[in-house]
Amino acid sequence: MPTTLITTPTFARHSALPWQILEENGAGPLRPCADAALPTAELLVHAAEADALIVGMDLITAEVLDAAPRLRVIAKHGVGVDTIDLAAAHARGIPVVCAPGSNSRAVAEYSFGLLLSAARSLTASHTAVAAGGWPKLFGPELHGKTLGIVGFGRIGRLLAGYAQAFGMRVLAHDPYVPDDDIRAHDAEPAALDDLLARADAVSLHTPPDPSGTPLLDSARLAAMRPGAILVNAARGGLVDERALAALLCSGHLGTAALDAFATEPLPADHPLREAPRTLLTSHMAACTPEANQAMGAMVAEDVVRVLAGEAPHHQAR
């Protein structure tokens, strides 16, 4: 009987449906998800017995694939597959599947929540009141401000709608989306540097560069409008985090609201921990019961399809 190695701790956390799909189709788990992903050394050992992998933020390298001679499919419990060596998987004839669209609304809502909280200092006020204070913290209204969205896929488009409902203007940058499609969502197409110079707030919704080079390096961060808000609920590698911390300390940038970091969990000595006007959360934008069920069911169904010799519905390219 084929076995499925599950390394992501959030698989089927809020629904039994994904488990049922696997078990009813004879693809039961080799290792049910625990409180944390497997360390690499342990992953290499368990992968040897797996016909399928369901992973979260684990790094699935050529070394892992070489340790898994039985492996027939890799499923990302989510959307972004940048932590999986697609070329190595394709070279070995192993399809990689994911769950496109399953967490789009969850991430878009969370991103707007980060923006609103950053603008009005909600967490700072809570922290002060809980400690016995009673501050009156001022922050800008979003109405009439300009939001720059970098990456105009499903999440970016949903976020644009939320921002427009608050009376915000929307600029959008996405080299893979035609300008007419952006205009159809009442947003203005913009080159990245133009967007950064004009936006009062910037929200990132794009995969990182495969080279590891931050999209927002120190020069681009410095080119943002004074007092601007930066929201990142996508990937940590998109931002030069040390440069961001320095610009927050200098007062050039207003606030950074981040849910994704280059290294996770965030190291104890990370400069953003000490930077002012930050809102830091634990890569949880997709953590809703609705998204959790949808992600789990979509990848479980594709795992079952591949193990049965069928083509998956949601293969990553």
C-alpha cells in the first residue's frame, strides 16, 4: 500500500476531510503531522519509505529526492512552491502539485488587516493599555491614500477590492498581467519604481526571485515615500530586512507589517525585533479553517490521483 509522508504541522488541522481522502483511497500517512515540520536529517530518513510527500515550508532539495526512491508525487500544502526544487523533481519524473486559490481570500483579508493595524497602531495601543497605559496614538485614515500592490494575481486583486471599499486608490505592478486586466479591476498599472515612489502603502504578493536577491533592496526601500507603510504577507526573501530595520530606525519609513521572513522562526537577534513601528506575525496569513480545509482537500485529491496513475489537476510548472 502506498504511504504519504506529511511534514507540515497544519495539514487537516481544522477538518477531517483531507485525512479521509487519503485513507479511503489507500494512501494513509506514514507520519501524521505533529507540532513542527521534520528536521532535514529526519526528513531524509523518513522520505526513503514515502510514495508521496505533503509539505509546508520544508526545503525539498535534490538531496531529499535522492533519498526517496519510491517517491511519485510532492504536494505543497499551500500555493508557493519556491521551497521545492522543481527542476530536480521534473528531472526525476515526479510531479509537484499545490492548491492554487485555496488561501487567497484568507491572505488578502489578513494583508488588509495588517495594513489597517499598521496605519492606526492597533497593536501598539493594545500593548500599552495591557501594561497599564492609556495612550492616544494618531495614525492616518486610509481613505484617499494610495496603495501599491506588487503582484496582481488572485490575492492582489482581492486586496485591491478591499482597499477600494475604503476609498483608496490602487496602483498595481505585475509584469505577467496585461495593463488592461489591471485597469479592469479599477487599478492603475505602474512600473515598480514608480509605484514605490507614489504609494502611501505597499503590499507584496509575488514570489521571490530564484536567485535570492530581494525585490525590495536597500535602494528601493529608501526610494519609498517618507512615512510609507510596507506590508509583506508573501515571502521573507522579497525584502532586505536589515535595510528595512535601518530605515524604520531612521524614521524614513512609517511602519512595517510583516508576516513572512527570510529565516523562520525569527532569530532572537534579528534587527526587526528592536526596530520601532513594526508589526510582526508568525507566517499565519493563510491560517483560517476555511483555507485549511480547502488546501488539504485539494492536495490530498491530487496525491490520490497521481498514486492511481492519473494526471493531477493542480500541477506546478
